[in-house]
Amino acid sequence: MSQVTEYSEKVMDHFMNPRNVGEIEGAAGIGTVGNAKCGDIMRMYLDIDDDMVVREARFKTFGCGAAIATSSMATELVKGKTVADALKVTNKAVMEALDGLPPVKVHCSLLAEEAIHAALWDYATKNNIEIEGLQPPVNDIDETEEFYKM
Ligand code: FES
């Protein structure tokens, strides 16, 4: 991906008109993550059916524009996917779908990835199932940020 210095049209669109904002009552999985450095917080709600397919995804983000745009796109990307495929929705995939983010905003996309993982972890724990490759969630993505730098 080429270096992006401004927000793409897609980022602006998802920031101004975020998709799937809100909560899901009785969600199969709920995940909350934060970034202690900037203080932003994201909560992801997933509705998952008996075939382990994500039927609905909603989010609430108390954070910057890039965090809102990435949560919006992340919910769009996980909808209709199996939990195994939802786990593969990385921050890179979210950024690509948004036509990139400025380098200083890359860390914001980690919130979305980690919030999905945390919600899947919640779902797996509640249902006593194992999702291959799923790691316990981190509460503060600042701890992992160094590993994700692009
Ligand atoms: Fe905190 Fe964007 S500045 S998530």
C-alpha cells in the first residue's frame, strides 16, 4: 500500500456516516478494548448463529475519526463471515478496505481488530468452544502496538 498522508474518501465516508453503530441486545459476543495512550475505547457486539456465522455486528467507539471509520468498516467486513474468517479480518484488511490511513493513524485500526478478537473470545468462552488461532484479548492495545507497525 502506498503511503497515505490524508484521509481517503472512504475513511471520510465511514467517519461521517458510520455503519452499524449501536448495541446488540443479548449479543453472542461483546468485546471492549482501549488504547491507554490516546484514551480511545471501542466496544464490538457480534451476533453469531448456530452455524458460527456472524449475522450482525455493531459497535460503539469513543474515539478519533480514524477509530470510528475503522470500526465501521470492520463491522461491514465481519458480517456474513464464519467466526474463523472473521478472525482473519486484520487491521491491514480494514485499512485496505478504507483505501489506507495516514501512518500516524495506523494504530487506530488496531482497536477494531482487537475489538473483534475480544468479542470472538467472549463468544468462544461463553460457548466453551475453541476458535483456532484466537488469542486471549488484550485490554490495552498500546501493549501490542509495536508489533503492528507497518
Ligand atoms: Fe486513539 Fe485514534 S487516536 S484510536
